[in-house]
Amino acid sequence: MQPALSVRDVSKTYRLWATPASRLWVPLLYRLSVLIPFPLLAGWLRKQAAERLHYHQALRALSFTLGRGEALGIIGHNGSGKSTLLQIVAGVLPPSEGTVVVNGRVAALLELGSGFNPELTGRENVKVNAAILGLTPAQVRERMDDIVAFADIGDYIDEPVKTYSSGMALRLAFAVQVHTDPDILIVDEALAVGDAAFQAKAMARIDQILSRGTTLLFVGHDLNAVKAFCHRAMLLERGRIVMEGLPDEVITEYLHRTHKRALTALQDQRAEQLERIDGGYGLADACVVGATVNGGARHVALRHGDRLDAQLQVRLHAAVEHPHLIFDVLDGRGLQLTGRRIALPRTEGVARLRVAMAASFQQGIYRIRTRVVDSPALERTTVLSRQEGWLSFEVVDDSRDRFTGLFPVPMEIEVGTGVESGVGSGA
């Protein structure tokens, strides 16, 4: 079976002109350097041309293959080439070198709304946009009501797009793209459109699209979304692939590099001491070196409300003046549910602590994240290590008859009939 997407040795180089006039002078100077028979003068002309022209290489020989139904998350710092890569795959930009082979219909959530005609109504723009994306007039008529309902912009659908807010235009553009039944869905930070309710609807719609076997190429700074949607991940840096693998592993490396960069910017000498450690990254002399739950395991199965007892050993260096351990419980998508900030003794050696709690969570798998920090105050916190995923627990019973959501919150509930004596009697 053919892969959905094949990228082979793709590079992208931009020419940057020193001034607008350089677009005229540089080709002219190069042409003169070829025609003039005097080597010294020709060399001087080429030097003058080179000073007015610079190159920026956004991508450098990228290669990867994406199978049908796979989901790949691409992460990296700003300027690493993520959006450039997506634009090349979507056909918006041509590569300078290499080839891209796409098999199937592509829906690209890039620069949403940029193709709308501001003079046309929202409904007219839907028809034009959907036709460009390959839908027939019959398919557009069939899906129009669903698109309009999904965008949820009310009567504005029949008003010119120039009267829309930026959020309304983005919502309408998103609605069109996700109703085209794509074989490959390309998402570039598009899940931040609209309010919280629309974002939840957008996430649910993408889940629905992926459940049909659609291939996903996802770029975003929301690392939890990468974990939730993607089977594997890729880390870009300065236009190169520096790591590819499981999302948890790639995200940990990304956070490691981000943390190291932040400490370097603060001229903190500990930046050079950060290294990969068990379950994450950090300083070897300020991290969790041993952890178990319920008497020796690293993963336990529990019923709702059962006791969860975590024992931790934290190695500390005396130079850490205000050591604390941040103990967090995360759900399956990496969302933090609860946690505690625990002060540790300033010591040279290993501090031991125990954290006990009731596993009062809904059915599912949960992970424990630990961070050792140097924190003289809440607003002055330096993370020394971050470890996640080596401790986890699973709540096996379904508790939806007791509460909804992930965990219960104490509530006072009163239920009345709403019927009062004497109601409806005459005066």
C-alpha cells in the first residue's frame, strides 16, 4: 500500500535582498561579471552582488514517511521550520530541493480565512472555498447546513465577510476544512480558534475525523494535544530533524532543550549540568532517584477511593538553598488534575518523603509527575529536574453513577418538587 505522504530530502532556501533595489542590481552585477573579460573587475562585481544578497535556509534535507491513518506531531521552537514544512506539504510553497508525494485529498488548516473574499457573504465564501478544496456543487449543498451549524455564527452567515470579527472568519474557515472528508489533515496551531466551547467542539471533530482513518500532520505548541492525537512525534531545530520517536520521548527532549536555553539566557551556570535522567531531565544531584507506589510497584490498579501511597527518594545538593518537590497527578492526555508543593529540608544527600491520597478519580489511567525546584518564593522558581511517566495508576471501576468528570468535588444538593400549598386557589 502506498504511504499517505512521502517527503524526500526536502530543503527550502529563501533569498533575502538587502534593499528593494537589490532585486535589480544583483542580477545585473552578476551578468556584467560574466561578460567583462577583466578578472579583477569581474571579481569585484561578484563581491558587490554578494553583499546585496543573503540566503536563509529554513529546511535542510528533511525526509520522512507517513502511513495511512498515522498521526505525526511536529514540535520545535519558533523559527525551526515547522510551518514552512506544512506549507510545502500542502502545496502552498514549492521546495527548493527534494520531493513531496501526497496520495489523497488534503485539508490544510493553515492561515485560516486568508482565502476568503471580504465582499462575498459567508455562505458564498463557503461555496467558493469548498469548490477549491475539491467538493462538487452537490456535495457543497449536502454539507452546507452542517458547516453553518458547526461555525455557529448565526445570521452573519449571509453577511459580507468584511463585517466579521477575526474569530468569526476563523471559525467559518475551520468549519469548511473539517467537512471536506480529507485523506490527510494538516493542522498548524488551528485548535486555538474561537472560545473554549468552540475549541472543545474542534477537538471532538478532529477526533471524529481521525477515527475514520484520516492521516494527521500536526504542528502546535500545545504538547498535550500532541500527546492526545499523535502516534509519533518529530523535533525540528534550525530546519533539521534532531529527534523522532514516541511523543513522550520527543516532548521530554524538547522540554530539556527549552529549559537549558532558558537557563542559558539567565546566565545560570546550571544550564550546562542539565542532562537526561530516568523519566525526564534535570540535574543529577537535584532529582528523584527512587519512587514506588503502594509498597514497591511503579504501576498499580485501584478501585475508586482506594489508597494510593507514593514513596519518593530525592537526591539534593547543599547548594540548593530552597528545595521543594512539586507532586502532580496528570490524566491520560497530560492535563494536570491536582498536585502539591512540598518543602524539603536543605541537605546534602537523599531526602525521603511519602505522599498518600485517595484515588478518587474516574475510570482511566493517571500519571504522576515530579519536579524538584529551587524556590525562595512562588514567583521565583527555578526547575532543577522534571520527571514524568515512571509512576502511574489505573482506576478500574466506572464511577459515572456517583459523579461526572474526572474527580468529584464536594457539593450540597437539595431537590424540591416545586409545588407549594395553596397554589392556584382563589382569593
